[in-house]
Amino acid sequence: MLRDVQLKFSITLALPDKPGQLLRALEPIAKNGGNIVSIIHERDKPAEGYVPVSLVVDFLSHQSFKRTIEDLMNIGITIIRSEEVIERLRLMFILIGNVDVKRVIETRIEEMHVINIEAMRSRVGEVSVRLEVEVPIDKAEKIIWELKRAADEQGAILIPPIGV
Amino acid sequence: MRLAIIGFGFLGRNLLRVIWEKISFIRKFDRDFLVVGVANSRGYIYDRDGLNLENLMAFNDLLRYPGFRAGSAVDLIRGDLCDVIVEATPTNIRDGEPGLTHIKLALSRGIHVVTPNKGPLVLAFRELMYLAEKNDCDLLYEGTVAGAIPIFSLVKECLQGDKIIRLSGILNGTTNYILSRMFFEEIGFDIALKEAQEKGIAERDPSYDVDGIDAACKVVILANTLVGRDVKINDVERIGIRGITQEAISLAKKANYAIKLIGTIDKRLEVAPKLVPINHPLCVHGTLNAIHVETDLAREITLVGYGAGKETVSAMLNDIITILKKRTWRSSVINSAKLA
């Protein structure tokens, strides 16, 4: 489930609305080992002779990405936006115990976003909580470990999804 | 080959019945195949010309069988009266006895061993493997993990070039039965456990199953056999199912998940309740077991089957036939070489 993490980047360029410009822009990407996942050529949105082109590219390292941006700028290509795309994983957990639901909701684990929470109290007063969270894929293992520690602190059982 | 069965309990008795029913088929692999001895905790019976299995089936108590000799299975093994033993005494994970003594003695005397008994393998895996190799014997134990599911045969024979990334599975039928009843009938753990005990699925002292000890034993045997680890039961992180509430199962069910007790072997060794999507191949119910194998080449393979009860005899008989094929083929090759 915790797949090999690939570094994915989103780059939006402003290319002159002239033939051959896209090919010119792709050269630095290929030279730096980038693998193009998608290209959206937004020809319906030209502005003052420029066409926005959005690319999603896989690179082996942040350095390759940085070098590509420098190379693009050196050949005079305008970069509107460039950033890393962080893939996120949705995970479901169940917590059982004398859990303070409010504390669970307020659990501040860095980069973990609580999407959904539902709780049920048993006749003996124990609370069962279903927690759905979203985490960056490359941080999942660390976040699950922190969640386990938080559950342990409350004397609760944490049931994680299979495969993580 | 001359076979002796050590342990005349549920599995020993069922194996004997199956051998009796399939004797002509078994003799296709070894025309000289005989069951020469059967032992229980009080002594044994032995006939060098082969026991009359039909007669033997009529005896519930071995002590009443004509010619019963008081003593122990050790006498039968030490007397070099057999070539293969089936060690089917009850599992004991504290000291592995009496199975550990029987298996060690047999292997050290060059006698092949087939066993569904987890105790000796959990406690002395490396030592037993070393003894088997040193004495050129087979030690086969397919029945120790997930009963009739041929997990060892599958991985050893059919995935020889694959690297195992992860093994995960439902390795205990009792806990799966309890969790399945909680899932479908919306009853609490205590009621589901009581029901399992009334049906004979759970023991009066259910700790061995519900606290995940049985599943942890299987994790140890799987890890030592299939991923080359050298681990003991204390190396397995273990959480049982006693704390699972009916409310937790309902919350999981609403989101299309079931809660299952899963044994996992990857970089960690673990037995713990996990959320399993209801469309996942491991999401099987009742007393069924299931094992999910993740490898580099085949990617994912799942086996589902019965993990305990008389179905285990399938694994035991397959192990016996494996030895007959391997050893009688070898002796026939040696004989023809001698003739030439």
C-alpha cells in the first residue's frame, strides 16, 4: 500500500502562440530526466499572444526539477507556476476505548487532515470512533505511528486498515 | 515405507480413516506402503506386516486393541520400526512436549516426519531443520498453518523465483467465526464467544485463540519457512480481539469494512485486528482462513480454505505422499543403478 514514492511536479508555462514552442520547452525536461505524465495545452485561453501549458512531470529528485526550471528560464520561457504535487492517501481507522472524542478530533498530527469522524458509545460507556483521515503518501507510515502513540496514551485500541 | 502415527486424537484418527479409504491410491506411489504402528500417551500397537486399518477404525480406545503395549511412542520410534512418523499429539507451546521429543528422536534416527503440531516448530524451528538436513530426512508440516491451505507448497514449489514482499492472513478460524457473527448478527463479543464455545469452535479457555497466540505461532512458522527469518513467538507484536466492540464493527460495516484478526509478515511480525474492505480477497467469513501473498513478480495471490478440523488431513496426506514420491523414486533409481 505504501507505494514507491515518485516525485511529481506541476509546471505551468506561458508559451508564445507560435509553432515549435512546446517542443522547445520540452527539451530541458527531457534533458533532466523528467517523465511527462500529462500536458494540457490551453489554446482556448490565449492572452496577449501567449498560451498557458500545464504539465505534470515525474522527476527522480528535487534537484532535477530545480535544474529544469533554471534551464527553462535560461532559454527565456515564462513560468507561471511550478510546485511539487503531494499525493495524498485516505485512511480509515477505528479507535476503541475510553476515548475523549473531542481530543481525537483535535488531534494535531502534522499534515494529517481529519475528513470524517463518527462515534458510538456502548452500554458500558466505552466509545468506538471511526476516523477517516487524509495524509501525504510519503508521510503515511510516520503519521500512523503517531496516531498509534496517541491511542496508546488514551489507553485505546487503534485498528488500522490492512496493508499499512 | 512403514508409517507410524503418534497421537490417536481427532487428527490421528481422521488420518487413519483417510489412509484406509485411499490405500490403493497411496500404494500407487509406494506399493510397499504400510501403517505399522499407532501410539497414544499410554503406549502403542505395532505390527510389522501392517495393521488392519479396518479393525482399528472400530476401536475408539487404543488401549482395548489386542496387542496394545504399555509404554510410550518413544519406544516405537527408538525401535527403528518405521520409516515415517506422523506426529499428531496436541500442540503445546510452553515446552513443545511431547511432540518435540518425538520429532527430535525420529529425525536423529533418520525417520521422516509429517506433523500438524505447531509447538515443536514454534519453539525449535532451526534445530529441527538442522537435524532433518543432517540426517537426510524430510520434515513436512503443511498442516501447521491454515489447515488445508497449501501455503508452503505454493510458495516453495510455484513461486521459487519470486521475492515475498508481504504475507498477511486470517490464520485462526475461531476468531474469524466470532468476528463474523458480530458482523452479521450485530451481537457483542461475549455472546459470540459463548456461541462459539457451545458449537465446539472455541475452547472453554479461549485465550489461545482470542488473544492471538495461535495466530502468532503461525506467523512464526510462516516467517521462518518462507522469508528466511529466525524468530520466536516473542518477536511477534500481538493484540487479540477481546477489546473489539459491537459498535466498532457497526462503524466499520457502515463504511464497507469488516474487522478481522490479521497476521502480517513484512518487515514487522504482527497479529492485530485490522480494517479489511469487504471486497478485499481476505474478507472471508465463518471459520474460513485466508492467506494473501504479495510478491515482486506474481504481485498478489490469495488462498482461502478451512484452517482446522478434519480438512487438515488433506495437508497431512499430501505431505506423506510427497515423501513417498521423493524417497521411493530415489530408492528405485538407486536400485536400477545397482542392477545396471
